Amino acid sequence: MQLIMHLWRAILILHPGVELPFNFHFDTDKYGKVVVVFVNGDEKIVADEVRITKDSMIIKMPVFDSEIDAKLDSSLVNQITTWRGVFINHARTKDNIIPFVAYDGWNERFMMNGKTSKADFGGKWEVHFSKGTPDSSDAIGQFTQDGDKITGTFLTTTGDDRYLQGNVIDSTLNLSCFDGMHLFLFKATMKSDGTIEGDYWSGAHWHEPWIGKRNKKYELPDADTLMHLKQGYDNVSFSFPDADSTMISFPSDKYKGKVVILQIMGTWCPNCMDETSYLAPFYDKNKSKGLEIIGLDFEKATDFSKAKYNVSRLKSRFNINYQILIAGTTRKDDIASKLPMFESIYSYPTTIFIDKKGKVRRIHTGYSGPATGVYYDRWIDDFTSFVDKLLKE
């Protein structure tokens, strides 16, 4: 089968009339093996587990337990080569199979249909999701617009929505992201007073309204103040198995006199992947100075062998040389029983800094990844200076 290597336009049909578009292209690696490259603005995600046989294609997502299964549409409507199939998120048990279609040679993310951009959404926005309801949450929206093209992200107290890409059509903002696990779709219309109102979809399982107004001074609560040890606790202790079923305990002689970073994470979590891509090389550079990192993995899968498989893929993908332990599932009662010394852990990742004496010095909720620009730079500066301080104490 001859593969067309230029850009394709794909659509995931979340609901009738609600379509999430994204772009990808085929390529080959250094060994000549076919790969699929998913494009979200400046981000390029390479899926190298691709199986193509005759008129069928299966793309297994890197790290995440999800895949695209598709077949070539032989009808060739309007002579456009088309793939049709489904996206399957194996980490979910409901609303996890979503119709997929991809068209050759359509470069636009959202179809302009001859329309132009009539509004400027660039800049920093104060954003509120589901305002006035029990599900309400706050965010910073920051966007860069060039004509009808727009990129950006949303920062929240639990992380960011990674690389979003889209188009401004008339006075409507359209942004999407497909990273292999999370399916984000944002739409909003600018009102006459300069505020915006719209809708947000996360896959087929979540939808909520959102509003925004420009506010250069708007900031979220300090991520180091959102979670604490419970009263009566002054340290952390646990015993969890690694992928070989060997029990690893903390504290222990292995970690005595060392600075330890605990990474509360999951292989299903895109923000955790962003943090891991930074922590893996950082650990290699600093382990000789007395630094240890322990990943505490909480999986959506309840089967240990499945969790082991997911962790093995993660470690291979990011070349992780620090310890990752399989701590449990994402059920709140399971997390609370496994780590009873913490107040409710509600964000993946959560990063815990422990000094050489075993004292918890800082708990950082969420993660501002590379899509957040200046916030990511600030996080790196703060992280490296604080760890350096702990290592020198």
C-alpha cells in the first residue's frame, strides 16, 4: 500500500454535530519503518507502533493505552483518499469508543469555508468553567493568533491542557488537541463587550460551558499551597511493589541522607508525561549528587499485569532510570488508604520534595508543561533552584 506522506485532516465525532479535528502525517523512522506523527501546534507526537495490512491500519498510541483502528474507504468520494474507523481508549470503561475519519490533503484544522477571522483572541484571559455550579473551576487562557490561525493552552490548578491548535472563524474561537489519550475541544464566541462565552468537551464523556475576559494580571493560587500533610503527620512512609513485584519501602537505608522527590503520577496522564520527560534526564544528571526520584503510579487499570505493562512502556519511552512503583488505582478510597498522611490528592501529577532528614519541605500540585511558555520556564527555574538548595543542605 502506498502511503501519502503529507498532512491529513482527521475528525473524532464526540457527539452528533460535535467534531474534534486534528492533523497527522505518515513518516518513516531511521530504519524505514512507518510511523504516524500527530501535530498539535509546536508539538509533534510520534506513534511508532503502527501496523498496516492491505486496507487496514492500527495505530497504538505511545505510552497511553489507546489506539486508532481504521480501514481505507474504497468509495473514494470526490477522489479523496479516506480512512474510517474508531479511536479506542482502553483506560476508560465508558464512552471510550469514538468514530474516526481522516481525509487526505486537507490542511486546515477547522474548515474556514471561505470565511475570515473577524476577532482577536490573542493574549491572556481570566477563564471560569461551569461558573456558579459545584463543578466550577478557574483557569488562565493564553493564546497567540496569526490571522485565522491560533494556538495556546489553558492553565488550571491541576495542570494545563497542553498544546491547543485551531482557527478563528468570523468571531468564533475553535481549538482542539489530540495527544493519544485526551481529546480536548474548545469553542467560544466573542461578545460585543469583548468577553467570550463557549463550550468545552473532553472526549465523549464531559461537556461544560466556559466564559472569559482579558486580564493580564490574573493568576491562579500558588501551586505549593494547595495540599498539605494531615495534622499529626510529619513524614511519609509506604511500601509498594515495582514492576518485578519486589516490595520497595520508604524510608529505608537506600534513601537515607538523600533528597527524595515523590512523583504522584499515572501512565494515562498527559501532564505526567510532560513532567516525566523533564524528570528523567534531570535525575540522570543529579543522582550522583544524592538525588532520588520515586514515581508512585496510580493506574486506571486494576490488574497488576496491565499496570506493569503500562509502566514498562512508559520507562522505555522516556528512558527512565529512577524507581517507579505500582501504588494502586485512581479510586479516591484506594489513594487515601495507600497514602493516609496526605490531604486528598486530586491532581496528577503531584510532586513532593523530601529533604535529607526525611522531612517534607514542599508539595507542588499539578504541572505547568512546555505548552504554557513563561509558566513552564518559571517552573524549571524554581524547581532546579529548590532542589539545588536541598542538595546543598
